[in-house]
Amino acid sequence: MKKTTFLFFCMLAVTGIFGQKKTTATASVSFDATTPKDALPKAENKTVIGSFDTKTGAVAFEAAVKNFAFSNPQMQSHFNGANWMNSDQFPKFTYTGTIDNFSKIKLSKNGVYSAKVNGNMTIKGITKKIKVAGKITVAEGKITVTADFKIKLSDFGISGQPVIAGKVSTEPKVTVVAVF
């Protein structure tokens, strides 16, 4: 009886501690770096890990660089190569931040809420502060986080002939979708 009571209280404690953090391993991040010269520089990663702390408004995402899929296998090879993303040396992208207007978002009430996130993005070992505007949708207990924003490739040391030649946008659009 004592062991059962102890295990029950341990489970309650763990639920109370970890119940505020929601996670997913199936968030998606896509980017669109198309230009008038080339419509192919698009990729998507559907195996992004994400977390959302429902008590503090902290968010975090991590994406394996090699999991970005392109329609053209050669483009994917170039993307992961040493002259572009160098995914062997820098295997992941990360973003961590906090929702600035979190007190205005009612996670217990169905609705669509605007979110402003202040955070840090790390790509190729370079970390930059990035503010992202997004949307949080609450529906029947599920929380969906979405955001569309642009990044400057030069901020993360990404350049090269395709950028110079205008085949890859200098500021690709990034789209994030996560269901918690």
C-alpha cells in the first residue's frame, strides 16, 4: 500500500511539473527561396522537434538540416554540402524564444490569437535575435502554432554562386507549423 501511494504521488508530481510543457516531433518547417530565375529552391522538413511551455510562453524548435527534402535530389546534395549548409559540421537549426504577449493568449478558450515571439535562431553555428509574428489557434484542447517570416541568408554566413546569380533568394520565407 505504501509503495502504491508513493508511486501515485510521484505520478501526480511528474504530471504537475511536466504537464505545462507540450511537445511534438512532427512539426514542419519549410522555406521558399525561389526567385524569378529559379522556382526550385524550396524544401520542407516534417520531423522538427518542438516544445511549448503553456505556463511561460517559451517555445523551442530544432530541425535536422539533412531532413529538409527538395524536389531535386541534386539541390538537396548542394544544400547539405560543405559550401552551403555544411550539415555534417552544423547538423541542426534551432530557435528558442518567448511569446511577448503571452498574457493575452487564452489557451483554455477556443480561438485564434496573434503571437509575437522574441528569440534566438541558430544556423551554421551563428545565433541571431529574431522577432517572429505568428498565430496560435486553440481548438478543442489542441494548440496549433504557425508563423511565416523571412531570414537574411547573409546573417548566417550563407552565400555562394546561386545567391549571387539570383537563383536563390537572399531572404527566403520560412514557414513553421506545429500542433501540440
